[in-house]
Amino acid sequence: MAGGHRLGHLLGHRLGHRLGRQFGWLWAAYGTSALGTWLAFGAFPLIAVQVLHAGPAEVAALSSVGAVVGAAVAVPLGPWVEVRRKRPVLIAMDLVRCAALLTIPAAFALGALTFLQLLLVSVVTAAADITFRAASGAYLKTLLPAGGLLAAGARLESTTWTTTIIGPPLGGAAIGLLGPVATVAADAVSYLLSALGIRATGGREPRPGRREATRLRARDLLDGWRYVLADATLRPLLFNTALFNGLVVAAQPLLAVLMLDQLGFAPWQYGLAFAAPSIGGLLGSRLARPLVTRLGQHQVLIASGALRVIWPIGLAFPGPGTGGLLLVIGVELGLIFCCGIFNPVHTTYRLERIPTERVTRTLTAWAVTTRATTALLTAVWGVLGSLLGPRTAIGLAGVLLLATPLLLPRPGHTPQHQPEPARGRP
């Protein structure tokens, strides 16, 4: 543990020196937990199938029900977090995820693991994840110097894609050697290390005013949605994000059926088709800031948001053999490259337009909406895949995605609130 602590200090110092030591620690913590998440990618379904002998319906429920219920649990946490210091909340959410995940290897060792426990852990981790992401957005606004949000977003995005490249192959090897329960334990440890890294950020975070805390009522649970839906810039961006993410994710299980069952690709080929294109996300995230400097934030948001939708329809056309595999890799590479540019610009664009005192509840509402939409569309496309076949259902998702750029903010729309400059470091 001490060695990991010294490594985190070194990474935090070197990686975050331009945005400050505090962001360096936050970045190192994010990278550690992201790597742990990708190491355990797919572990829950594998445990359900291999250890608990669950059927397809139970495996589907594990992903969809866990996400939806977890999102519902996170709703009241938004306004609760809003009136508290964000760094202790981030640490608490990391520790909650660590503790919840550790119950799985503990129960497995005792021979007491059940499907209900897996489902409950998925709910708890989903709720903690939404709360963590919402609080981290508010924390970044108090942590970074003016103009640092885009640079920070690009670094976090590049870290996401780097861990996406590294994590699944390492996790797959670990699952083959030690079993899926071991990768869940590794994921739990990564959250513990993340909590230590966030604690090491230090600094003095201002406490939200007591008067604001006493004004919170039950109606504030919906305040995040009211704020977004009343804003001519954020409203279309939320709809665009929810539909794009939902349609892309909904097509993934059908693509797995198409490639692994109907086209006869080996599991390692399927994994390669999604790991290799992640390099595009790394490249795109590195280009986001220079492109915004050269072309402007709104222009890059619109262009990358439109370009990313032209790729997914190609996933309906792969054939067997090397040509089909290369087609999937090429389509995923183009999609992920455009997303690598869009995501940090989108994150910055959104944070700049939300007042600091509303960030947590608004981002909570945003995350709940996108996750619930994704779960719903995944279920619908599962039915469509059964009725129409996976190739047709994938193509239908691709066609619908072509319309989503119409929901991006128009150049002529003036935000309800002007972009808010980021605060200096505490």
C-alpha cells in the first residue's frame, strides 16, 4: 500500500503539474479507479453464468435493472450532495463502492454468494457512481484555474481510452488464471486507492452556505431536470446525449450475437475489435483542445457530434473472415475517434453553463436520464433483435442515430446563463 501511495504521489506530481498538484492527485485517482473498472469489465455476467448458473433473463436483469434502480436511488442524493463539501463525498462514494464490491469475494469464499447479492451490489455501485460523477464535476469547478476545464477534460478522456486499451486484455488474462471474482476484488482495491488519492489532494474547500442547505425541500429532487429543461442550450444537449449513448449501447449486445454466433468470430477477435479502436479515443482526446483553440468550442462540439453518427450504421454490414473483422475495427475506430474529441468539449461546454451551486443536482439528473434511457433502449433493441434479427436491428439503430445531430445546440441559441468562469484553486 505504501508503494502504491508513493507511485500515486509521483503520478500526481508529474501528470498534473500544469493544472496544479491537487488536480494531479485527482487525475491519478481517476486513472486508478478507471483501470480497476476495466480490469473487471464483464465480471458480473461471468460470475452470474459460471458461478451461479444464471440464465439469459437473469443476466439481462443484472445489467438493466441494476442500472435503473441505481439511477433511481441516486436521485435524492443530488440535492443532498449539493450542500456538502464535495471532496468528502467523493471519498465516501469510493469507499462505498469498495465495500460493496468486497462483499462478493467474501461471500464467494464462504460459499454464500447469491444472484440477489450481485443485483444489490450492482444497484449500490451504480448509485455511488452517478453521485461520484456529479460531485466530481462540482469539485473540478472549485479546483481548477480559469480556462482549465477543457485541458482537464481532455486529460481525463485520454486516461479513459488508455485504460480501455490496457484493462480488458489484462482483465481477461486475470479471469482466465484466477476467475472473475478475483478481478472484482482488484476493482474494489482500485476504489480504495482512488479514495486515498482524492484525500491527498488536500486544500480547503469552501462549505456551502447554511441558508442554502435549509432551503432544500423535496421539490429540489427535480430541480436538476427543471433547470436543464428550461435552458435552450442544455435541453437539446441532454436529449442528444441520452439518445446517442442509448442507441450505441443498445446495439452492442446484438453486435456480439452477430459476430460470435452468426459470423463465427472467436472471442479474442471480438475483444480485439473493440480494444484496438480505443486508440482513436486517445488520439481524439489529444486533439480536442487544439481544435477548440483553432476553430472555437461550439463549432468543434457541433462538428464532432455530427461526424460521430455516420459510423455506427456500418456495423450492420460485416461479413465473416478478416474483411468483416477489419470493417468492424474501422467503424469503431472512426466512431471512437470522434467521441474522443466530442466528450471533453461536451463536458466543458456543459460545466461552463451550469452555476456552481447547481452543478451536483443537475449532473445527477443528467446521469440518471442517460442511464435510464440506455437501459430502456437496450431492452427495446433486445426485443427488436429477436423479431427482426441482429443485423436489421443494428442498422435501424444506425439510421436513427443519423437524426441525433438535429438535437445539438444551435449556433443562434443564447444560453439562459452565460458561461461561468472556473474558480481559482482553493
